[in-house]
Amino acid sequence: MTGVMNEADWLLLVPLLVPLAGGLCVGGIRALDTPRRRRIFVLSALVLEAAAVILTAARPDSSLTLFRIGADLPVLLRLDGAGRLFAILAAGMFLCVGVYSFEYMRHEQHEKRFYAFWLLTLFALEGLALSGGIIAYYMFYEAMTLLSLPLVTHTQTREAVAAGIKYLIYSVLGASLALAGVFLISRYTRTLVFTPGGALDPAKTAGHEPALLAALFVMILGFSVKAGMFPLHGWLPTAHPVAPAPASAVLSGVITKAGALGILRVIYGLSGPGVLVGTWVQTALLILSLLTVTMGSLLAFKENVLKKRLAYSSVSQVSYVLFGLFTLNATGLSGALLHMVFHSIIKNALFMIAGAIIFKTGKTLVSELTGIGKRMPRTMLCHTVVSMGLVGIPPTCGFISKWYLAQGGLSMASAWNWTGPALLLLSAVLTAGYLLSISIRGFFPGEDKTHESFAPAEPSPVMWGPILLLTLFCLGLGLFPTALTDWTHALAAALAGGAG
């Protein structure tokens, strides 16, 4: 929505205060020590937050200055198109996976701590969505790392603590690179507030183009850590297998998108895409994103641990989003925005399915899942549908986003107009191999298994309901994508200056 910007909109605090207050209450109020009361309270907080985000997103563009660091560094919230998209995505996915977690977390210890940090992590993510400048974004970005860390280390095993340390090291490295980039780029901007078309000052950048490009590359590389782009992807396959399935779902489905959103804000809100078109920075970023797409798919194809296979898949699929951002044209950007949404839906569903399999059968290896479709037919049917979505098979939603990503690649100059789409297609073939093969062996175990008894092991409606809902979204948004695609096309055209 556009219009006159409201410069003092205090209602922008509501989507932040609801999960913040909820998380503090879960952690600090003894009356919520009872599991049943705690779950009712958490569910109420998540529903209230989803409603607050939707009502906020329906309002005109607005902003709110929280405070200033000196005269020229405002820390502000701002509601715009990209913020709306990410805010709704985060609130919706945390609500859906949160409901699923009520059954899954029954067998986990320290449930109270988990839900406290669940809500606090959502607070940080909504802060990212509503950040109006790079200073506020960086503050919420650091908060997100610290508040999501307990979700990774939840089980407190040696492996979980080691994974948490690795997650923290990678995150601090990435944040440090991003902060260094902020310091460097601040010399060349009119403001550090996100501005359509970019905030660079031509008078300051003249003659300093090499230094500016280096600063932008450092910033983008820093934010790419959360997005899992090579060579800073190592935390993802380590963190996912040790975290509870609900935590793995949002780590892959939502938190990785925080890195992609940071990159979007740098390119389309600070520098402007025109500064990077045809430069060594664009070339380097395209190479890294496509290398990650291919490498992640290859590693997923050979991985036998189910959740680790899905983690490598996320490494690959989030770089689809990055590739779309790095095309620097409106078509590729629209594909990136769509894939940000669709990958979140699909990957949250896949991790919840993996969690349901582990919860009901104790099986953690892909090689152990032969015949699982006979025991969990409804769950594995959902797995098949969302896997088709991740491959990009119509009529699922993944086909829509990958179509526009390929079109964005074809719109580029020189060899990129075929290299990008070709590698995306290769990754799609590998994705079919490492996901649909699970369904094939699950439903058709082979003659040597026909004598075995497959005892039913379907999860309860509390777990299966959210999986079914996301599966229906995967199909529904593929069959009826017009409203969302029209919105993302308009947003992408505005951000990219109508290019492409």
C-alpha cells in the first residue's frame, strides 16, 4: 500500500510488543509452569500476534522513530511492501509450527524455556520486518541470533551445544562483516534509512566506486551467512539434526530468510541495483549463489540422515532466492520474493513431516524409511505433494517461483542468461532424486518387504493438521497464484526501478 507516510505511527510497536511480552511472561510467570496453561497462553499469543501483523499490514505505509544515535542515525520502524511480506510470513509460520510443537514437545525437557525463546525469536523477526534502516535492522539481526540460539541448543546434549557454538561463531562472523560494511558504506550515503532506488549520494561516490563496491560485497557476504550461501553455510547441516523438529522448521523456513531480507535491503534500499549491474560484485555473487544451489543439492542427494538431507536442501533452495536477488532485474526479484514465501511453506512442512516420522517411529535415516508410506500414508502423501513443490512440478507453488527465477536469469546479459536457468534445472532434477525417492520407497517397498507388517503410526491431529494446512497452501498457491504474483510483481518493479 502506498500513500502519504505517517511519520509517527505508534501502532507499529504492537507486532513487536505482543511476542516480546508473551515470551517474558512464559519465562517469568510461575502460573504458566503447568504445561496445559502454558500451551493455551502460547497459542493465544501466537494467534494475537498473527492478527496484529495482519491488521498492521493492511494499513498504509508508515514509520516510527524509536530514538536517534546522534543527529544523523535514526533507529526507526517502517511499514513497507517487503516488510509486510516478511512480517506475515514469520507470524504465520510460527503460529503453524507452534501448534504442531504442542504435541511434539511433550517428549522434550525444558519446554517452558523453549516456548519463551520461541516467542522472543518471533519478536526479533518482526523487528527485522519492520526495520526502516540498516541500524535498526542490525540491532534486531543480532537479537535474532542470540534469541534463537537456545532453540538450537535446546536438548543440551554435547552435539547440540557444539552445534550452538558453531551457529554462534558463524553468526557473529556474518554480523561482523555486515557491520564493517555499514561503517564503510556510510561514507557514501545520504542516509542509512532504506530508500526506494537507493540512498547513495552521487557527490560522495564519484571517484570512489571500487571502495563502494568492496563495502557492498562485504555487507552482502555478511548477511549471506544466515541465508547459508557458500562458503559460510556450514552451520545449517550441523544445527538442524540436533534441534527439535519445530526449531529446525523455523530455522530453515524463516530464519534463513532474514539473511535474504538483509541482502534485499542492502541492494534495493541502500545502494540501488543499478550500482551493481555488470560489476565484479554481481558476477561474484551469481557464481557463489549458483555454486551453492548445485553443491547443496548434491550433498542432499548423498546424505542419509533425514534432517541433515533437508538441511542441505535448504542450503540449495535459499540460494535460489539469492540468485533472484542477484539478477538485479524485476523479474528475478519477483521470483525471489515468491520463492521466499513458497520455500518457507514447503520446508516448514518437510521438517514437520520429518519430526512426525521421528516422533512416531524413532527412525532418523532415509535408508530406514522403506515402507513408511504403509505406516503413515496421510503424512507421506503430504510429503509427496510438498516435495513436488520443492522440485517445481506444476500445479504446486514451487513451479511459479522457479518459473520467474528462470525468466529473471534469461533476462540477463551474456552467459548468465543460460547458465543460471541450466543450473536451476539441474538442481531441480537432484531435488526430485533426494525427496521423491523417499516417497517411492515409502509407498512401494518392493517384493522383499511385502511379507512385513506395517503397523499404523500416523501422528495426532495436532501434529498432522498444520502439515495438511501447509500442503494445501502449496497446492492452492500453485493453482491460484494471481493475487500473490500481482503483488510481488508490483513490489519488485518498485524496488528494482522497473528494470527487467
